[in-house]
Amino acid sequence: MKGRLVLIVHLAVLLAVAATTWFVFQKEDAVRPGGQVILEVTVEQLDRLEYRTANNELLAEAIAGGEGFRLTLREKLSKRKSAKKAAPESEQEAADEYKITRYRASAEFGKALDKLLPLVAIRELPQVSEEKLAEFGLLESTGLLSITSRGQTISFQVGEKTYGRASVYVRRDPDGPDGPDGTVYLVSSGLLRTVDFKPPRYKELRFLGLASKDVERLDLECDGMGARALVHRNRFQAGGGDWALADETDADDANDELYSNWVGKLFKLRLTEYLAKPVEPGPGARCKLGFRLDGGKSSSVELTWTEDPSGKRSFFGRSDFSGDWVKLEHTAAGSLVSDLSSILGGEDLPSP
């Protein structure tokens, strides 16, 4: 009995060692893949990235100050969808064969780029013949990876995948400023999948992009309803402090909880859709908000709403963080707007 117990313990130790060894090697390969660096650019140094396939295009443009990226994606419509349209009479109409989507990227996109950059090749194939280039899909390639950093752009043609689809053939773009160097590289297919995706992947859904503790003061002004200035008291205390009228910071205002709850809703606002065109608000259906942040910085927001013939409202906004006009999540935005009359101390909320 004792011998069997010893055997079981030894087997358990061997299994644990094997599992640990497998995990270490798997993790090391994922975090630090080996190979030759063929493009020494980090995410922090990236100004612009373009990735193009036969059917889709991605353009990622860095936001000033290292604040992330804005994405533009073009998806080629299926033949069934394109057939419903008349033959294009101009370049603009021809562009309608693509669906164009724009939005701010979430932080997850930056993390994904960390896997792509610096760009590493698994293998180098020097002085490849034209026959082989054709076989690799690089003579008439429709795929392109273009990286711009510090004013310099380097582009790679993207060819066919290898047998088993684990890697893909790439080479310097012959039409680029440096031209081809006669070398073909094998790059992991998994790396390029980082930038080969469709909307709404990596879409930023936060509206403000601010932390409440970083805001000292909030100025609110709504058309036809008045204005309020709120200050953030004791914001570094546990629980985040509270909000009060700017001219009553020393008083125990019974409405402090009202203001704090409303500002709490404001910071939780999320968006559902980025809009291609600005929203034109009706009379009495627009509010402007100004945030004073630490270090003398500021941020601004516009809120507006529309109403259809049945009385159903839709809510929209634009913030420095979102950049474009967006449609806001209906329930949260509706609750925020409904409370405006109480916050401003005025009449009931007018219809647009």
C-alpha cells in the first residue's frame, strides 16, 4: 500500500513538471516570438497603419498625445448587395460599393498592436525568382501592410499563406520608396490577423473617457433652461467625494446627493454608434458641458436629443474623447436628460 502511494506521488510530480514546462514554453512563444525583426517600430512610435486585402481595408491613425487610435474600415459589399445598385456614374457612386465605418479604437486595439510590432519574420528567403514570387502570390498581390512612423512610410506586399496557413509570404512593396530588396519573409498569420478584422471589433464604447476623480469643476448650460456650475468636493477621499453648487461649497446643501447622482450617471454614459454626419438639434434640445481637469486642462461635451412623431426620443452627443457625433445608449441618456430640469432648477424639459 505504501509503495503504491509513493508511485502515485511520483507520477503527480512528473505531471506537474511536464505541465509547468509546457506552459513556460507556450507563454514565452506568445510573448516573445523568435525571429528576425524586419520593421523596428513600436506602438508608441506608430503614426499611421494601413492594412489592405482584396475585400477589406483598415486605416488606423494615431491620436495626438498618445491617446490611442481612430479607425476607418472599408468593407467590400457582396455581389448580391452591389447588384441592387445601378451602374455607378461617378467615382463617388463607385465608392458606394464599399461600406465605410469610422470609430475610435478601444485600448484593446493598442494591446493587439503590441503583438504585431515590432514586425518579426519567422524565416527569410533571399533572392527569390519571379517564378517563386508568382507562386507566393507576390507578383500581383492585392494585400498591403503600410506603416508610417516619424514621417517615414515602409510598406510590405502581403501574398499567399503557406501550406497549413500558419504563415504568410511578405516582401517590401516594389512601388514603395525603397523598392524591393529581393528578399521574401515568412510572417506568422496570427500577427496579421491582428489587423484583419471587421466592425465593430475594438470599438470604443465609453463616451467621456474621463475619470471622475480628475475633474474639479463641471459647467452645464442648456438652451432655454439655464446654467449650473458644480464643483467636486473631497474628490480624493474614499468613495469619490460629492458634487455641489459652486457658490455653496461650504453649505450643507440638501441637493448635493441629487447633483452627485446626476454626475455619476453622466460619467457612466456609453455610446452605441458613431455617426457619419453631425446631429442638428431642435430648439431647446441642446446642452453644453465643460469640464475643468487637473493641471488646468479642460474637456467639453455637447448633448442633444430628437423626437419622432410618436414621441420617442433618441439621444446623441459629442465629446472631445469620441471626436465625432455618436448615438448614446437610450436608457442611461434618457434618465440623464429627464433629470435636467431638477439639476437646473427650471421648468420641465421642453420637447425639441
